[in-house]
Amino acid sequence: MKTLSSRDIDRCKPLLFLLGLYPLLRWVWLGVQNELTANPTEFLTRSSGTWTLVCLLVTLGVSPLRQWVKQPALVRLRRMCGLFTFFYAVLHALSWAWWDQSFGWASMLTDIWKRPFILVGAAAFLTMSLLALTSTHGWMRRLGAHWQRLHRMIYLIGVLAILHYWWHKAGKNDLQTVMIYAAVLAALLLWRVVRWRLQRSRALLKP
């Protein structure tokens, strides 16, 4: 297989951008067709949360994929995947703050304090906001080696996102879908642990 260049990957970015917009375009289409279910607010809140998690897992999947298919340049797609994750996270947070809490700060803080799954979701969103803010090349230069350490917090975000989803579904005894997402996240994190151990072992064996 031909090794793709950075230019080849950049040519694919418009397609990735359109794929990233698919959920939003689907919601618009369903709204025009008056098919946003009997409870559009709940549907859009849940759907935006689901797509946030999907985009997060896709972002985490870029590194294993580029190694498996031996295409290092695929890493150039990771930033866009991460920004789409943040985009849908913003929509998910706004749906809660606007439709559920009417932007009442006191009500929002009370809800965060009283409901653990909201607290965990808020923690994941705030952490993700920090990563989105520092995702530019300028911040990479400013932070230097600290940038990579900071952005490893995406693993924590993944765990918090699954916990947020788990607690939300646990009250309805509907954990089948959550288990699937949790298994995918576990596999992606396990791959990183194994890879780190192998790299460490090789480093120790060097004379």
C-alpha cells in the first residue's frame, strides 16, 4: 500500500468535515420534516451527547488506525475529529443549559451539585474546553513538552464521558448501549497501555 503524504491527507479533510457535519444536517432535515420525535428537546439532547461520545472515540481511534495501516500522516485528521467532539459537546451542554435550565445559573449549579451524572458531565466538558482552547499551533509552541502531557487528559475525558452516560442510563436499567461504548473505549485505552509497555521494554533493553 502506498504511504499517504500529508498533502494526500489534507485533500481528505473536506470529506471528513462533511462527515462531521452529518449529525447536525440530519437534525435540520428531521426538523424540516417534523420528525424530531414526540419530544424534540429530549431527542436533540440525547443525540448530541451520543455524537459527542462517537466523535471522541473516533479521535482516540486515529492513533491505533495510523499504526495498523502504517499511514503516519493520518495523525493530521486527529485535530479536526477532536474539534468536532468539542462542537457536539457544546451543543449537548447548551441543550441542557437552555432547554432544561433556562440559563439559570443558580439552577444549573444546584443541578450539578445534586445529580452526579451532571457533575461528571460538567467536569468532562470543562476539561474538553481546555483542550479545545489549547489545540492551536500557537499553544503547542507556548506549552512545548507540556502540551502533550496536557492533551493526555483526553483519556480522562473518555472515562468521565462513559461514567456520565452510565449513570444516566442506570436509572432506566438500560446499559446495553453504554457497555458497547465502554468496551470500545477500554480497547482503545488498552492499546495505548500495551504500546507504552512495549516501548518502555525496548528502551530498557537498549545498551
